[in-house]
Amino acid sequence: MSIYLGFDSSTQSLTVTAIEVAGDRRTVVLERSVVFDEALPAYGTRHGVLASDDPLVAVAPPLMWAEALDLMMAELAAGGIDLSRVRAISGSAQQHGSVYMAQGAGARLDGLDASRPLVRLLDGCFSREVAPVWLDASTREDCRAIAGALGGDAVLARLTGSRAFERFTGPQIRKFARTEPEAYAGTERIHLVSSFLASLLAGRHAPVDPGDASGTNLMELARAQWAAPALAATADRLLCRLPEIRPSWSVVGRLSPYWQQRYGLPAARVVTWSGDNPCSLIGVGLVREGRVVVSLGTSDTVFGPMNAPRVDEGGTGHVFGAPTGAFMGLTCFTNGSLARERVRDTFGMHWREFSDALRRTPAGNHARLMLPWFVPEITPAVLDPHVHRYGLSEAGAAAHVRAVVEGQMMALARHSGWMGVTIDTIHATGGAAANNEIVQIMADVFNARVYRPEVRNSAALGAALRAWHADTVADGAPLSWDEVVALATPGERTRVDPVPAHAARYAELMPLHAACEAHALGRGPNPEPLLEELRQRWPGE
Ligand code: XUL
């Protein structure tokens, strides 16, 4: 019997999922979470991010992520599973964030004193105390410069899988090197959140996998190697500061003596970590093109496996490496769970009342719409956030609740067309996928069947499954991806079907959602007369 651990260091929390593999039987045996704001209040984060005067800046303390890892290991050691049977550990992390480690940090990771807390030992290991995270939108100028140097966004997208995006690591590095040149010069290694945490486990600088490296605007997608022209456009002497790119199933090394001595863990293999979205793909059981995932977390994302990289040259989509070695398409929305929460809080509701509001209101919301851009939005690009409401000025709380969810679902559906996949089956994950009403709206808007994987955190499960796969492959035994994801594949009883009458309504509403978006972005006329026409035609409920 073997145990595999998968961590997920997300925007707001650290989760661990343990799976047990015994012969043909695979079981999830443990799931635990630590919420940063609650468990580690001394760092002063809100929703995992430090307060900033500039609404475009979003940074977090990397020490907090390290302390959460130490805390979680202590919890695991306190009971729950037999740690001596842990064979391999991997992880998932929020994508794009970068951690700047000072000269000499790599050598210090080896030989840490197991009697002392990890954070004390990391004192002086950073050349920058904070890590910019995926919510940061402060690098517009750097995006322009990088895309310009390479011959435009379309060229950059063909090379790296994405046009220049503010939150991507390359533009973030360029801003750091430009504004803090001395600190950049004193940087030994620029890690992604994933490779930073893997380094802490292995006691040495860990590599990054193509799934996470493709979220940097710095990796040549076709070769899964750093792209020299993109590096040159970003910062001087960058290559020697970046981690190596290795396949997602590569073994970094063994768990360092620090963790073995401190918590009695075995010398388990540490497997390269990846981004949360690539890990979720595995954690919801998708390894073949044809189906997509809708993940409703801090960010809302829609993504799916791709056999070949069909790049969205000027638009909002990304092509990343997938953990299987193939590709995945992804579109990301900043205004996910925090926007749902803002609307809930505005009306002083609990989640139960939020669901009641969705139950009491009709599909299509009498053609009343919301574009919930509470904070800068990635898709479509909105740097000056503002919530746009159409037909909602006289409406009550319930209509606003429906408007935020329908607005999000229509945006997810409309902005996933570039992937070139006919979406008739969705695997829904993330906290809000537990809500029946939200999932019904998803099924109706996409006019697709929705399956709901039963494990709460699909990214952590995906990481644990990747640890099992890598450990088996490292032993020289074959293990197909179909077999790896069998545990994660949702059953028929989790299926939610679209209601045809509702789907028909959203088919009519969707072009008007596009018109509202164009209007809000200053690219089209006010669609209010068209919405009013629809209101007249739709029966009152
Ligand atoms: C993906 C993205 C977010 C983060 C959230 O491109 O920016 O989904 O990975 O953790």
C-alpha cells in the first residue's frame, strides 16, 4: 500500500489531498486545508493578498506560503494517515506568481536545521520580500515593450502560447528589473510559486514544468524550453536566474532531511509541481480533447485538453503545456468568487439566501444583465474596473444575484469559442461548483451536460495523481494517463442536464451580452433598446 500527497497552494489557502494506491484500489484518504487569512493573520493578507494603494498591484508574502507548508506538515504528522507509507509528493500552485530568491539561497535550502521553524531559516533568502501574483495588472508598459520587441502580440502568442498579459511572469520580471535593478542583480533564482514550494520540499532549487512555464510569456511552446528572444526582451542575464524546464512527471529529488527529521516523513520522491489549472485537468479526469473544465474559484477559468496548440493570436486565450505532455487551452476571469461574494455581501446575504435567490428568479433574468468587473478584469481586458448593470436599477437583490452568475457564465461560454472545441460536456470544479443552482445555470448557458467530480479540490487531487504517475514511471513501470485519472472521473449520478427552454433563452441573450460588453468597453452602442425588446417578448414569470 502506497500513499501519494498532492498540495495545492492557491490564492487563499493551502490544501493537501492524500491518495492510497493498493493493488487495483485507489482511494482518497485525506483532504485538509489551511486558509491563509485565518491561520496566519500576522501577514495581514485579505483573501491571500496584501493591501495596496494601487488597485493594479497585487502581491503576497512568499514566507506565508512557506509557513503554511510547515503548518500543514505539522498537522499531517499529528495524525490521520500513516506517513511512513508516503512514496511521492507533488503539488499545484496559483499560476504566474514569482518568488525572487537572493544569491546563496539555493545552498541554504540544503541542510536546514530541523529543530527550527522554516520561516526563521528563510530569513535573508529573498531579494524581494513580496511576490506579485496573478491578480496583478500593473505591467501594461512592460507588456507593450515585450510584445513590441518581438514584432507584436501575434508573434509572441505563436512563440509562447499567449500574447503579453499583465499578470504573466515575464512582464512582472521586466517591471522588477526596471524598477529595482539592484535587487534584480542580487537575485539568484526567480521561481514560480510552484517551483518555489517544490524547492522547499527538496532542499534545492527545483525545476518548473511546461504547464506553469507557459504562463510566463517566456517559454517556446513547441520545444518546452525558454525562448531566447522573449528572455532578451524581458531582462538582462535572465536565463541563469530561471529554473530549468522539465517534464511534469520528472523527479526533483528526495524529500529533504529537514522534513524527515522534523516530522518523521520518509525519503519520499518530490515530483515537479505544476500550475493549479494544469493539475485540475488531471484532477477532474480530463486527458483527451473534446471536453472542458469550468473551474469556479478565486478566478473563474474554462480550459480543456488540446492535441495541438491552436493559439488565440490577439485575444484572451492561452495555450499552456498539459501535464500529459500535450497542450491545454485556457481563458481566465479575475472576477470569480470575489465578485459573487461582493454581490452577496452588498445585500447582506448568506450563501443559502444566495441560492434561494437563484431558485426564485427566471432563466434570462428578464433580460437584465451585469458585467461584474469589481476589480481589473483579464477577460476582456479591463484595467479601470467598473460594474456595468443593464436594466437592474429598479431590481431587487435576487435579480442582482442572478445577474452576477449569468453574466459570469455567459462570459465563460462566449470567450471559450477560440479553443475550437464543441462544448457539449463540462466537468465543473472549484468551490462554487458545489452550488446546484449555479451548476444548473452553467448547464443552461453552455447548453451542455455538466459533471461534478466528487473530490473538493481537484488541483490537489491532480497533484497527488501526478505524484503517483511520476513515481511509477521513475520505477520503470508503465502507467497510462487513462488509468491515472480513473479515480477522478465523475460518475453519471453527478450529471446535470440543461433545460432546453432555458438554453433557448440564453441563446437569444448571448449576443446581447456581447453587445453589453462592447458598449461597456466603449466599442458599441447602448444595447438597452434591444434588451427592452427581449423583455417585451419574454413571458413574465
Ligand atoms: C490562470 C490564472 C489563475 C490562477 C489562479 O491563468 O491566472 O487561474 O492560476 O490560481
